[in-house]
Amino acid sequence: MISEKQLKIAMLSTHSCPLGKLGAKDTGGMSVYIVELARELGKRGHQVDVYTRVHDPRDEQITGLGNNARLIHLRAGKIGFVDKLAVYPLLPDFVRELESFRRQNDIHYDLIHSHYWLSGWAGRLLQKQWQVPHITMFHTVGAIKNALGIGDREPELRLRTEQNIMQNAQRIIVATEREKRDLSSHCNAAPERISVIPCGVNMDLFRPMDRELARQESGMSSAEKHILFVGRIEPLKGVDRLLTALAYLKDKLPVKLWIIGGDARSQQEVERLKVLARELGVQASVAFLGLVKQAELPHYYSAADVCVIPSYYESFGLVLLESLACGTPVVATDVGAAKSIVRAGKTGYVVPDNSPRRLAQRLMQILAKPPASTESRNAMRASVARYSWAYVAAMVESEYYSALAEYASCPLVSFQCSVEG
């Protein structure tokens, strides 16, 4: 039976190394997703090979991620950072290197799971060569980003490629029902081939810590209220809106904003935000911490009074889960899975948009209260317990088996069979 088979899975992350520094320009929630999913699938007995480009000359070709899961670096183009769009012409080389590695090691994969549109292009080509199902997850979609009109416009090349992948991948995994609707309306993706599977959180890593100890370790004063932002530093994340919200709070109570994220390639945006902070008169109340290792994030979540997600767009919003798993309330815009995760007045608030006044009002409601008790912090953590990576992996595994069964009944053009009958 297919449903009892241990699978060999080729997972693709062409443009971004899943073990890269989180919060860097091209490394965020997708990297966490890939690593955690690969590890959990490995625990379930499947063999998972995650393929990416060599990004650092110190990269070993093969790095273990956990039982039955490994990361494989392939040479495609120059070693080092390459802008995402510049990865596109390197994809044929990436596919050739992957196929060479597969042949040398006599591996026969049961399916392909690609992440992001660049990997989807490679996955589509490998699907043709291997005659196996191709399952894809976009994480962000160019047409949706362009509809928002925030930040740089996504190129036509990306839009066309995403359309092609959506028409040819056997299954598309999305993290929310909203994303499923968006793919159907913006990209004409067939709803019957889109499956909704939420993202997860590592409950062992992200857990409440003693607040005072966490503040000492994080350099946070006990005399102030502390607001936390965690994420990439780019216009789509709405950090400028959060800085403006801070200006509404600065005369009401002693407060400090801690911004985690951003690397050398984000410096132009960081400088823009610093200029804005000076113009708003809040520069003394803002700390730009840059990149922080994932293992250290629970200290900051536990030390903060509230975590804010002021984004214009999130496909899911892993930071929501991480903060609540650490017992820290959130204020989030109505993006990703925020409405299905946050319990108004109990674990935080969801605002309809990132209006600075709305953000400030909800932040004030949380900050004006005494610090959350141990009982309430444990309740916040319990509210996201169902989002374990083991649960997510079980759902993805079921999707794999379903795709394999469908493909076996109608090989090569199974996606056409489901549409054309």
C-alpha cells in the first residue's frame, strides 16, 4: 500500500539555504518551515534530502538535519550571495548538479516538494525527468505582493513562472484558507488542487522563561515596557508603521522597541527606519539588534511585554506562534493566520490594518496592564499547542500519500485528469 510506504523525498530550496541566518534579506519563515518539516518527516521514517545552492565556501556538501534528513549543497553559479532574480538563469545548472548527485548515489525519489517559485521551476523540470508527483509551496506570491503596492514590484518573469507552476504542479500547499482564496482569485489556481496545512512551532525551543532573568540576558530594563519586532527588515513588514505607533506611546509610558532582523543587505531599509525614528523623536526608544540566533529568540520573546506583527502581508506569520508559545501576547495586523490564532483580549489583538493609531491603541491596552501572570502565560502557550511540527508533518505526509495514489492512477498528466475528468 502507498499509504504504508516510507518515502524518499527531494525537497528544493534553491535561492535560500535553510540553515542561513534567520532575519537576513532572503532567510525567514520558509527556512524554519523546511528544516522543521524535514526533521519531523525524518522522524516518521521518510528519507528527506533538501537541496540548495552553495552559499558559503565553508558549506559542507552534506549536512545532517536529523534522523533520515539531510541538507545537500549544490554548485550553481558563483559561491556566495546571489540576488534572488539572478538565481533564475542558474536553475538549469542547479537541476543538472542535482541529477548528477542523484545518479552517483543511485537515489530514486518518490516525489518532489519545492518551496518558492524558483524552486518550483526546478521542481517542474525534475518532475518531467523523473515522472513523479511535484508538490509545491510558494510561501509568498508575486501577484499578491504586487496587488498591495508596497516595496519593489515583482517582475513579470516571476508572475509567469508562478502561473506555470500552479497549472502544472500536482498539489499546492498553502498555510491558510485566505491564501487559497488569493491563489484562486489572483492567479487562477484550481481550488481542488490546493490543500491548506498550517505552519508549526517548535514547542521545545519556544517556551516561557523567567521574565526578569530573560530581561537581564537580553539587556532590557525592568523600569520600561518592552515591545518586540522579529522579522526581515523590508517595507512589506510595516516597521515604519510600528515606529509611528511608538510616537503615540512615548509620552504615555516609558517604553522601548526592540527590532530583531536585518543583515548587510538590509542596511538601506534600516537606515531609512533610523531616519524616521529621529524625525518622530523616538530614536532613544528604539534598538536595532540585527540578526539574532534562533536559539536566543525565546529570551527576547519572554522578556518582552508584547510582540508586534505590523505587516502588510504574511502567508502565515510564524512569529505569532513563537511569541505565544513563549507566553507573550501579540498585536498583529489582519494577515496570514492571525485571526485564527489570536484570541482577542486573551492572547492579544488583531487590527484590521497597520494604522499607527490602531496599533498604538491595542499596544496601550496590553502595556497598561500588569505583566502577565504565570497562569496567563501558560494559557497563551496552551493556545498554540495544536500547532506542533509533528502535527504539520502528519498532514503533509497524508498529502504526499494522496498525491502518489492520484499519480499512480493517472501518471504523467494526473493534474489534467483531475481537471478534465
